[in-house]
Amino acid sequence: METHSRRKAKVRGWLPAILQNTYVQTLLMVQVLLVAYITWTGWWQPVPSTPRDEEDKQGRLRGGATFGRLGESGAKQGFGLNGVGNVMNEDTWQGDAWTRPKERVVIELEGVERKEIKTEQLEGKRKSVWDKISFTAGSPGDFKPQSASSWKSPRLAGESLDRSRKIIWRYEDLQAYARASSTVKFSVAGGGNGETRSVGADGSTAHSAPRFEIVNVPLSKEEQSWAVTKDRNWTDLSWRLLDEVFAHCIECSMPNLVHDKHGTAEMCDEFRMDRIWCVRYCPSRTKCIERYNWNMQRLKRNKGKIDTWVLHKQHEPYLAVFRNASVSYNGEVYNDEVVFDSRGRCPRSGSLPRVWPDIARERHFKKIFVTDYTWRGTYHDLADMSARLTPYIDVLLEDPTIMIHTTGDLTGTEYENDPYTIHQPGDRLKTIMDMFGINRLRLITGDVSGDLIIAPEIHCLPNEWLFEVYASRLSRMIHRYLVENGYRAGLPFGEGTILVIKRSGTRRINNHDELIAGITKEFRGKRLEVYDDVYPLSTKQIWGLFYSADVVVAPHGAGLTNMLAVRRGTVVYEFLQPHQSVWDPADINLCYRDLAIAVSADYYGDFPKVFHRPSKRFDIKKMEWEEPPTSMTVDVPTTMERLKRIMKDRGIL
């Protein structure tokens, strides 16, 4: 029997002989090089889920392909195996499986037969699906698997806000976080230096800075009284509003009637995508009829007056004060522990954006006031952004070192494609800041950080008590500005003008000249002003027109936001857009009714005789579809009768 030492000697004898073989040497060299290459590229690493799931939610595949929701242009596209790969619908990551309730993923690769993968097929198999359709950017036909560790997003990745932080948007959660962050006094109107002082048990004081605290906004007696005021009333002149609301209710009760702008049927179930009209409002036909009959009885009993539901005071309005925190492009305030999403309670809050902490650290400021808003435009510049300055305006005017974080010139998705560029706020917003005595250079956008960050409580909709507080304060600021610039202070009601707004785009009044002729003939003793948006005026001139008016007559449109400049008791006569079974935010949109109520104007709603919505048409020269602007025709004789009755009742005639 061989001993252990003799076997070792044999091995030492034939091992060098094997290693001297050329074929073996070549094989070993190939193996060494292969291991080195795999280690360098990271192919050996397991595919992680968390670095990728946020990219998937945003609708991006590695190397430029897409795996996301249908956007404005339909299915997103990217180069695939021999062509174009389209992946439609959005999935979410839950635990160790991808889920998509009652939906399907459709994968299309040119030259490959169409495949439909159901939800149950996705669960636990997401990685294999990923490997089949992931590729690098390049010419069609290029295919090269990549590891998650070696991939860099074309959108520069960023960081998910909700990955390791608690999301806070309820007032109760803010209070709990404030208690956990220690409680000290903080002076809002103290020069804006942001200092706090804590008092020890022995009466000694020491400067301290809690991570977070809530500061209540002082209210006037009148503002406090609004918190318990009953629902506000307004007049439905044509008695048609309830008919339009009833039509909307019936539409939302029908499973397949409503279609989005892409022609996709919006099913009436819990998985339907949010829609401005129905959202998750799925009433039964019986309930629609019962509600309509009940409302009609109230309308007749109140002789055309309709109660306006107002979200009453829930708590004291507040400022959320953070220290050593950052702000996202959309205005979410975050630190290492929490994310404060001020729009979290809103029905159209949207998803949390991605953030770039490295950019935020570079763009550091000592003090920042946050007043962002989601949508851009005339209404949102004034009614959203500017209104939210009001609870802190005195300190902002006193302390020019406080920067104001606001919405930039790009949407969230556009910003995420180019986060390292400093995007400017809109020119209209800069002008408004100049008019209020705030240097426009104090406006900042994008990812920033600060030693002290102050975010006011925001309103979601104009039918909230909080919006009445903000809007009334903003209205007084506008009045003060106009008086300082030559307009008459305390203009008596009845000595003002009749202001008619003429729109040139959507919802223009086709028989505008007939309307002007009727007003001129019927109210000879009154001065008539016409604001035609074809001829641009300065913001001061537009505010001056509204401030000087006793009566404002206008079709629905963003120009009515300047109603913030009217005096108390001004008559506002709006031609509303009736409801139609198409996606249009202007359909029976009563935001200007709520704005009129907030500034104590006297609001009257009417509907046009005919509302015109031309069909879409294809322009062969431009090679694209066009949607002609809508318009309306009003009943001039009836409008004159109603205006005369209103002005007599209000003492204007």
C-alpha cells in the first residue's frame, strides 16, 4: 500500500510535466483572462433590485430603452434587438416580486413575435425578462448585457426621496416629528435671523437649533371669523350648473364612456388612473339621480343661489421650519430622516421627484423660503406661488438674505434630464417679485440646501379656508401697490367701470362685438373698458383695470386670476365652459368662483348659448394633428337683462 508521502512525490513528479504542455498553458491563460474580465465588468454580481426599481418607475431601461408608463406621446421607445422595443404600462416592486394588478406588460421587438406577459408570469421572474430586453445604447442591432454596477443612467440617476426617509405630509405627523426634534421657541418676526433660544432648568438661556419645529401663523380677527363662517353662496344665473354636474355624474357612472386623451377607456374601478373629472369617483346611476333631484329642490328654494362647500379650518396655519436640510426641484424639504411633502394631502399631489444631493450641497444658502407649485401659468404664479408668500412676507421684506425657492422653467421630467443646469423661474414671476419689492435675484430653483429652510402650509384647492386667508392678504398687497403707484385709494363702489375681457384663443366669444354693443347701449352712463389679450399690457395696467372695475364680464380663463386686484363687492360675471365627454380642465371649472369668494367679490355664473368644439384635423403640410381652439356664442339680450338686474340690486345703476 502506498504511503501518503509516496503519493505526494508522484504528484510532484507529473504536475510539472502537465504544466509544460502548451495546450494546458493556453487553457489556463484563457481562464485567467476570463475571470479578470468578468470581475472588471461586474457580470458576476447578482442583479440588485433597489438601484433599479426607481429607474423603472421613471420609465427608463438601461442604455436608453424604456420600461414605463404611456406618456404624452404614447408608448416610449428605445433601440432593441434588431429594431425598436416598446414596453407599455408601469410596474412596481414589492418585496421580491414585480406586481401589476389587473394589467399586462406588452413587449414588442422588431422581428420578434409580440409577447404578452401576465402579472403572475412576472412575479419572481422579473430578472429574466430584464435580461432578455436590456441592451446598451447604440445602433439598432447592438446587444450587450450590462451589470447594474457598471451602468450609468442617461438621466444622471439621482436619488429616490422615499428610499430611506419617512414621508411626512399630515399635520399630526409633523407635530410628532417636532416633538421628537425638541421644543424651543422661535420668533417669526424677529429680523429673520433664524435663531432660537432654549431655557434651562436654572433659568439660563442658550442658543440651540432643533432639527425641525412648527410655527403658527398669526391670524386677524376677521380671518379667524372665516374659520366658522357657513358655506358661501353664489348665483347660478342660467340654472344650468346642476344639469352639467349631473351629466358628469352619469358619465362617471358608466364603465367605458370616459376616455383619456390617448383614447384609452378609463374603467370605473379602483385601478383606474387618476383623472381630473372622475378620479376614483364611481357613483351609481341611481345615486346621480337622487343627488340631482335633491340639489334642484334646494336651488328652487334658494331662488338660484347655490351653497359653495368650503374646507373649513382644520388647525392653525403654520410654517414648517427645518435646519440643515435640502429642497427638491418640486419643493419637497428633506433631511436624512424625513421628507416633508407639503402637497401630500392634495388629490393631485403627484409622485415624489428624484433628488441630487451633490447638487444641493453645491448650491447651499443660509436661509431659504419655499413656495413651489406644480403647474405653471398665470393662475399658478399668482394664486399659488405669490399667495404662499403672504404668511412670511414681512420677514421676507425685512431680510434680503432669505432666498425664495420656487418652480423653474421646466417640468419635473424635463428637469431630471438636465439637473445640473440652473433653470430660471418665469419672467412673469420675476415681474411680480419686483412689484412687491422683492429682488428677483432672490428667486432660486432646482436642488438646493440651506442652514434654515421655511415652508408654509399650502392650500390644495381654492375652496379652502386657508386659501381665503392667503388670497385676501395677497389682494391687500396688490391694492397697496396700486395706490402707491397712483391709483385712487378707497374708490367708492358705483364709480368704477364695466370691464369686459376679450380672449383671442380658446373659449373666445364669437359674438364679442354684439356683446360690447349691447353693454354700450344698455349702460350709457357707465364707462366701459375692454381688455383684449391680443394687445399686451403690463401687470400693473392689468391690475389697475380690475381694481377700477365695478363689474367684470369674462369667459372662463386664466386672465380672471387678476381678480385678486378687485375691490370688495365687485360683480364678477363669468361665462363657464359646459361639460363635455372629453378631457378638458376647463369643463365646469369653478376655480374663479372660489377666487371671487376669497376676495369678497359678488360672483355670478352663466353658460353660453352655444359652446363650439371643432373636431381635430390633420395638417398635411405640418404632418401633424391640430386641435382648433374652442369658442362660445352668448345670448346677448338675456345677458343684458341679467346684468341690469344685478347692477340695480347692487346699487350700481
